[in-house]
Amino acid sequence: MKAVIMAGGKGTRLRPLTCNLPKPMVPILEKPVMEYTIELLKNYGITQIAVTVQYLPEQIKGYFGDGSRFGVELHYFEETTPLGTAGSIKNAESFLDERFMVISGDAMTDFNLQSGIDFHETKKALVTIFMKQVENPLEYGVIMTDREDRIIRFLEKPSWNEVFSDTVNTGIYVLEPEIFRYLEKDVPTDFSKDLFPILMKDRKPLYGFSAEGYWSDIGNLEQYRKSHEDFLDGLINFPLPGKEIMPGLRVGENVTIEQQATIKTPVYIGDGTTVRQNAMLYPYTVVGAHNEIAQGSSLKRSILWNDVYVGADSELRGTTVASGTFINEGTRLFEHSVIGNQVQIGKKVTIKPEVKVWPKKGILDDSVIQTSLIWGKKASRSLFSNHAVKGLANVEVTPDFAAKVASAYGACIMQGKKIGIASDYHSFSKLILQSFEQGLHSAGIHTIDLSPTLSPIFRYAVEKENWDGGVFIRMGDTGNRKKIVIEFYDQDGFPVDTDFERKIENAFWQEDYRRAPFDRIGTTVKISDHNDDYLNAILGKINQNAIMESGFKLVLNSQFDDQNVILTKLLKQLNCSYVSVPTNTTFEQMANIVKATEAQIGVWMDEKGEQMKLLTGDGDWLSDDQLLSLYVLISLRELNIKEYAIPVYGSSELDELATTLDGKLLRTKADARSIMKVGGTVLNVQFDAIFALVAVLNRMANRHEPLSVLIKNLPDIKLIRDQVQCPTMVKGKVMRKLMEETRDQITDLVDGIKVYHPNGGWTLILPDTVDPTFTIYSQAPDLEFARQTSESFKNKIKTYQQL
């Protein structure tokens, strides 16, 4: 049997360690990670090995040669352009003339390969994927199998609401040569995104093998550090290098540890390293070969490559330092800082947490480095949260941070494109917009500024003008602290998809920014009539005269002045009067004001201008279910829409309502992009409070019905909503257990897990995309049965967390 080691990765998420080193050559306890892969294959008798290379291939070839030094025979296949995971295998087809294994050259594993090979043979599989359960499945391909271990569902890099298991693809495969029939030569092809979906569709024998043992994708700096700790803890079934001279302390050849040096294990020290007197090495410190740790220095949970000098009285705390770096005396390196190779650090330098320093930089004495060299530091593990970049105003989101996000966004767009930008009325939003605009101009992107406005109005302008995208910046209220929210839209005005979010995020963390030539930077144009265009668009969809004749009176609570500016103009045009109440008015107080003023309707609008709550003239608030029913009614009847999208948790009674209106409902994920795309426009009452209000007034005017009468004709919704807490780290495990629990029932996986009851109705278990919670929706002809079912799933979620 032969094997392929995939060693073409650049390891961009490991920068600056991989700026001039291919990812498979990154060392773990002094040995390149790919060397462990070769040892594993050799242990199972696989010595004929193809190696696919693309990034800095000579470094890999120079170290491993023909493989004879390692007891194997290596054959190299180089890609001149990236061909993808499966495309690179096709490039080695001439060598792979029998059953073969594919394994990554940049992952640590001690899997029993023979067990997987035997499984593959027993199942007569075309492809067998080695699977592993992990705490956080978001960065991997999530897999679901049936009772026969056949793969029935596969999703690459899901978001939490798409996760249906914590079982993931490890990138280790056993394949038959006939797989090449599905691959074209020199065509970029990916296993997960391209090949596996085709095999599943054609019902080819694609199986998942649950592997036992250690596996870690060395995909980012955190995982890289964690693999060292796991190795020192004995969690990886590979022999540790060096010899153990005291419990937990392993050293290489010619190591000098002077008297009065303190070492608290586990610690590894490589060949030829000297640890001077009064130096202190604390647990989970790894020191490579030919290093010198000067007197009085202190190292905790730090990783040093080769030929590093640490000056006297320095403190290293959870840092990673590449080869050839010089650290002068009295310097402090803090948690998760990363220093590239051949960096010169002066005396009494402080490098703050998370800072990354690119190779061959020089840092002057007494410097305090708070941002990365070259670009910015990482502020959080994930740049996007709930489809936006957000953070505390001028604390987490500052002008320089905004400029860097803009540079990352600009790097994902072709130079010379036009992007619409806007902010709300808040002065700090305008400041952040200025910085963002400059970042885009630096990347060679032109901007059209529509400030100030609301996000629904801005989305409509992007859709109407057909720009190449849009960015809206607004202030969000989180109680005593204000958050800045940066929203990204595509050329149709829809929120960008998760793939594009990842592109921006990768460019940001990799600090892969584009700078345009000075004479090709972007320019800006200011537009001021877009609010009128939007108002004319929504007024064109309703009976304006009927509303004007009705002379409605409203009580209005809008969360920002910019809504009032637009609403004042709109309501005046519709001959509607209103009473504006302070934003801190409670719902109960607002109900009393509606009754006292004899208003026909009360309206509360959120800070985005997207969502609203309604009060009848009798002072009764509409429930969320009533509001969604109302939206279905006015969209299918008043707005003449034939097919309308609602969230997957929408009640079954809404289908009956749609049928009576000669319309059809489609259920999608509960996010704006999915719902808007079905309608083909951003003008959707579910995400546009101003449009929704006008549409409701239109219905009331056309039917000569107050809101209180209108809602009496809506369906009686029997839907239970409940929430249960669940730590993020076990969400994937919980979803897997729920999938196993419901595998014999009819389910829908559009968004979360929707389980249909045999006696009618359903229960939807939906993990929150950000918060550590699950929301459970349950509907049944018998409301008590729905309540019991919801409680049952709540208890299961709580139980599965503890397993």
C-alpha cells in the first residue's frame, strides 16, 4: 500500500512562524511535524510515499531528501499553481496505482492506521474518511454517518446553527485508484467541497471510520502551543526525544544546566542548550537546540526554537519564539506573543499579549510593543460575531482597528471597485467611517458615502445602484457601554455570506493587506438623495391615498434620532400624526400612553431600524408569533408576493394562512440573507421596520380595520419557545448526540435539527450562533404535548453536556 503526504500548505494562520518556512516544517519538540507523519506511516509498513509540495518546496526536499534517512522512499510532486486537496492527488496519479492513504503533513496524530485500512476493506469502500470528535467543530468538515457507517451528510466549516455533530473530517483518507475517474488533471478540486458531495450524490461507497487516539490539526498558533503541552503530558503515542534525567525533564545531548537553576516539570531542553544559574524554567516550557537562557531569566509555558538567546532577567510568559532570535536583558514577552526568526529585541523591551513580530525586525531598547509588527494585533478569536464586526466603542473598535478591518476587506475586492459606505447619525460612527474609508482608499477601492442613514435604507441603495458591495457602521446600545457595529453587504444589498466573512477574517488575522500605488488610491463621492429614493420605493408599494384619508395617530418610540428624522418626513407625507415618547419609556407606560391619547397604534423600533413591536389601540402588545403572522398576511395579500420566506421555526398554521391567500411559504435559515434572497430584494418587512409600519398602516386603511380587529383574524399559533444554556465547547457533542437520538425520526436540517412528531407538529433545536445557548421551538396539535416535548429535549441537552 502507498501513501500521499500533503505538504503544500503555506500555514498562513501560523504566521509569523511560517513567513519563510513551509507549514509541514514547523517543529514540535525540535522535529518537523511532517517527520512524525512519516514515522507513523513507516510504523504501519507504508514506505512508498508521494509528497505533494507547492510552498517553499526546496526546504522540504532539502530536509527529507529521498527518504532513505527515515527508512522510506519519497517521491515529490510539485504544483506550479494550487490545485486543491484532491487536485494535488490527481497530480500524483501516475504513482498511485494501488490502494493508497492520504494524510496531512501538518497534523499530529497517532491513529491506528491499520484499523482504518481493515475497516475500508471490510466495507469495500471507495473512500474511507478517518473521523474524530472535537470540542469546536467550526473549523473542520462535520460528518454524519448512518448505522452502517456510511456518510450521509457532510458540511465544510459550518457555523453553530449548521452544526449537526462534533465528529469531523481529519483529512486522513483511504482511497481506491478508481477515485481518479472523478478528477480532472490540472483542475483545482477540493475533497470536501467538490469530490465528496459528488460521491454522496451518486451513492458511491463513502464511509466514515471513527478513529481512536490523538489528532490535532496544527492549523493555528493556539493549536500549535497545545500540541506541545499534549506531547509533554504523554497524550501522544510517540516516543519523546532526548533522555529523562529527572521525572518530567527530558534533555538532548550536551545540555548544560548550571547549579541553582530551577526547573519545574514537564520541560524539554534540546541539544547543546545552556541554562544559566538562577534561571527558572516552569512547566510546559520547550527550549530547542543551541539556545542560551541567561541568569535570572524566567520562562513559563513558552516555546523556543533553535539558536535563541534569552538575556539576563528576562521574563517569557506563554510566548513562541522562532530560530535565531536575540532577546536582550530585562525584556518581557507576554501571553500568546509570537516572534519570527532572526528578530533583534533590545534591552528592557515589553511585548504585550497577542503581539506578533515578523522575521528580521529590530526593536529598540525600552520599547513597549502593543501592536504587531508589521500590522495590528488580534483582538479576539473571531472577527465576526453574528454576521458583523462589533466591539466596545473606542475600546475594542478604534479608528486604527477600523482601518485595518477595511484593509482586510479591501484585499478581498478587486482594485478599482466601488463600495457604498454609510453610518448612522452618531458622531463616533462617523469617526469610525472616516477611518474605514481611508483603509479602503489605501487598498485602491472607491467609495460612495451615503451618511447619515439607516441600514435598511442603505441596503436598498446598494441594491438599486448595483455597487460592488456596501459597509454600514452604526452605534449599538448595550446598556452603559456603547458598541460599534460594522455590517457588510454584497452587491445585491444582502448581508455577505459566511465564505466572504472568512475571507475578510483570514486577511485580517494573516495581516495580508493590499496597498495600491499612490496614484491609484480610491476616491469618494457623497450622495444625499438616497433617503428620498427609498421612501418613494416603499410608498410605491402601498395605497398612499387610503392612509392619508385615514389620518392615523401613532405613539412612537424609536431608539435613535435618525429614525425620527426619516419617520417625521414619512408620516407627514402620509397625513399621520404621532406622539414621540422617550426611549426609556417602558412597554407598560407606552401602552398607557396609547390608550390615553386614543392613538390607533403604538410603535417601538430598534436601534437598527430593522425590527419593531406593535401596540393595538387597546394597549395590547403583539406577540412575536402574531407579528410574523401579520407579516405573512400583508406580504402575500397587500404586497402581492406569491412566495414568501419565513424562518424555519415558523408555525404550521402560517401555511394554512398562506393557502387561503393563494401564496406559498418557504422556510429558510433564520437570518436576513437567507430570507431576503428568496424574495430577491432587500425590501422585506421582517428586516425593515419603516417598510413594515407603512405596510401595516396600508392594511388597516384598505380594510378600514383597527389593528386590534386585524389580529383577531390571524391564526391561533400553538408554539412553545424555550432556552437552555450550553457551553460552546460542548455544543458539537450535544448536536451529535441529538442526531443519534433522532436518527430514526423524520428530520430537517435546514437550520439546527427539526424533528417531526408522528402525531403531527415538530420540535426545532437551534444552537445560537454566538451565545452559549440552545433555543427550542415545539409545536403540536396538543400544546401540552409540545410543552412536554420541549422539556424533554431541554433535559437531554443538559444531560449530554455532562457525558
